Amino acid sequence: MSAPLFELPIGACNKQPGGTLTCTEPQDKVYLLTWNSPPDNRLTTPFCKALLAALDILEYGGYAPGVVVTTSSIAKNYSNGFDLEHTLSNKDVFFPFFYNLWVRFLTYPMPTVALMNGHCYAAGLMLAMAHDYRLAPTPRGFFCLPELTYGLPLTPAMVAIFRHKIGPTALRDLTLEAAQLTGQQVVDMGVADGLAAGPLRFKADGNRAADRVEFGKVWYEQWKAGKAKL
């Protein structure tokens, strides 16, 4: 395990005790952001703030352009979605941070990979969709948009993030059936780009990410040129 480049706190929120977000560089110019917010990495305002801060540090902190990978140190869960009590009682505070996090990933000047090592539900899956690439776990780990079962409508922005990334049939199956899907199923649907198997998953998939480092350099230079024109 490589030494951390930096570590940020994830503040406690509602019933969530908080945790940490740690950045390491397991391979040259492959930046691994690992969150640990027990019990299941619920997305709260402090969680979003910590992840936004980590992305800022990697972009503006003097690090060379590379590939950014997100994952969880909690083997069972990548993210189990919203803390509904916090989200519903703090909509005006939470959603600006949550949507800004999507925008940050969608426009980030380095390729991003969601290494989904465990269950990925609801808002956790939405966050993964904002990445450029997604790797699903196997043989364990399920994916689901369960909002239908709770009578919670998807907002236009939530529908848009999926419509932007996947085809209409996959969108229909995700949103209208609320089924628990395996890693292989979400790969077959086009929701994820491939499978990441077992405890050694990062070694193999880190190699794949490392192959994109040169691509990341070109990406970054093109992004800077485009930003300068704006």
C-alpha cells in the first residue's frame, strides 16, 4: 500500500458518524481516492464537500495530470446512496453540493474511474455515472435504483445523468423495474464498462488505468486550451 498523498475528514452528519477520504498513488499518476464512511458510505453534505475538496487538491495542488479512481475501503459497499432523513430535511443545502459534484466529475480535466467494489445503490450509482468509466464488482455486489419502491420520484437531473450515459432500454429497466442487478448484468446493459474481480482487483484495473495516463495528459492539455478560450 502506497503512503497517502493526503487525507481529508468526512464530517459526522445526522446518524452518519463520518469518516475519511484518503488519496494514494498506487501507480505513477494513478490517483486513488478511497472513502471510508461507515456503515455504508451514505452521501451527505460533508461527504460531498470532502470529495469536492479532494478533486480540487488533485487539480490545483501541483500533481501531474493522470487518472483519478474512486473506491471504498468498506468491502461491502461502494455507496448505499442518500441518508434520506438528512437529504429530505436539508434539500436546499444538500442538492447544490450533490449536483456540483456531478458537474465536477463530468467536466474534470483528468479521466475518472469509479471502481465499484461493492453494492452501489440509488445516489451512489448516480455518482458513479458521473465518472468517465465504471468497473463493477464480481462475484458479489448489487446495483439498484430503488426510488420506485419508496415512492420517491427521480428529479429531472437524476434522469438526465442516466440518459446522458446509457441507452433507452437500460434507462427503462433501471428506473421502472428497480431490480437488483449483478455486476455482469450492469456491464451487459452498458451501465458499467467492465468487471473488477476479487481482492486483487486494483492491480489489474490499475494497469488499465495506467494505460490511460498518456491519454490523460493529452486530455488535460486539451482541457486547458479549451478553458483558456472561454
